[in-house]
Amino acid sequence: MWISDRWKEYELLDCGGGERLERWGTHILVRPDPQAIWDTPREHPLWQRPDARYARSSSGGGRWEKRLLPDRWTIRYGDLRFQVGPMNFKHTGLFPEQAVNWEFAMERIRAAGRPVRVLNLFSYTGGATAACASAGAAVCHVDAARGMVSWAKENLKLSSLEKAPVRYIVDDCVKFVEREIRRGRRYDALILDPPSYGRGPSGEVWKLEQKLYPLLELCLEALSRRPLFILLNSYTSGLAPSALGYLLGALAVPRFGGRVECGEVGLPVTQTGLILPCGAAGRWIAGEG
């Protein structure tokens, strides 16, 4: 398991009973988590007085029950700064478990010894974009949601990366990649964080299990002759990390050589010492030379 354990301003204080107790900077949140299926005595006193709790509704969805909580505030990860805040569907605008993947990408970019162009698809509020840009890469940041792209711009500005070579694209990721291939634009690294399920602007259905293989196959056409890495994330329930590894092994290795690694990403739990699993990731890494 790859563990995001370098945070100072985020902390998973405790979890259990289908919820997690978190510190985001100075604010305490309680949010649902389907992985935390064990019971906990909830001895941590902040379970009883969070700043906000996301309460599930019996009819589906849910809502935030707030005490004293701003709409947005800033937290830091090393030199990076991110705006977070309560959003729909329990989200906060940042997935802290992804910090271990940010570290992986930054390490590969810094060690490359050459200019690196990164294509970041389904890029949300720009955590990976900020990490890659801070390591010196030129990044193409693509997401279909205009609001998320605007949020990403704010995050990079907070991190003093507003002048970094980042292209912000509001578009369907598949259609954008198809156009980039026709234009002859190529990238040295690829980051993919596709949703489990969704609908396109014309009502077309996206199911990760059906679409991921052809998506990755397409994206390989947008890579340069000497790519550095591919990072593939999934939050789809029941999709094992090994499945992502097999996918990368079937498509990337025959074409580019290199090696594949896969695993869960997780967050350490302060109260219990456990590691909360938070999704799966696969990495293709170029060979030496």
C-alpha cells in the first residue's frame, strides 16, 4: 500500500462505523467513508464536536450540517497550497490520499534531466497539476467541469505557480486527446483519474469498466517516443489494483518497455494506527536509459 503520511495540515484522526473524523487545517469534519466498516469506540473527543458533518439521507445523497465553517479555506502540503471547502456528495475539493502519487510524479519529473510535458486528464481541482508544475513540468490540465478548472487555477495561484507553463482546458477528455493526436502534440507523462460513472453532454453513459481500456489505448497515442510514466487512479468499488496493473502491462509495456507497479493508496489513522484504504493506483515507469 502507498501511504500519504507526509501531511502536516491534514490528518485522519479516526474512522469507523462508516465515517471518518478529519482535521483540515484548523477545521474538523466528519464525512461518510464506505471503507471504514469496522466499529470504533469513538474515544476521540472531536467526534462529538466537529465543525461540520456530512449526513447521509435515507432517500439518497445527503447534506452538510455545519456549526462554524467558512465556505473555503486554505491548507498546505509542502510548498503547495489548496483551497478546500464543503461540496456536494461529501467532497472537499481535494483527495489527500493522492499526495503519495504527487510525490511519485514529482520525483520522476525532477530525475528526468530534460523538459517534461504532462497530460493530466480528469484533473479536478489540480492537485497533480500543481505537483507536476512545481517539479518543473509543463502541464496540460483537462477537465470537463469549468468550475473545477477555475478552482485549479486558484490553487496554482495560491502555490505561486500562476506563471508556470500550464494549459487549462475545459473539454471532454476523450475528444481532446483525439484532437491532440491529430495535431501531432505529444506528452512525456500521463495522469488519468477517470470517474467510475457519468454521463456526457449528449447523454452518453460512461462506465469505467467498459471505457478504461479503450481510453488508455487512445492516450498512448499521445505519448512521446520517450515517455517517463503513466499514473492511473481509480475509486471504483471492487476494481482491484492488480486490474490496473494488468491493464498497463497489456498496453504500455509492449510498446514502451519499462515496468508496472500497482497498489492501494491509503491514509494513516492517528487514533488507531490503522491505514484506511482510499482507492487503487497503477503506475507504468520507463526503463533506465
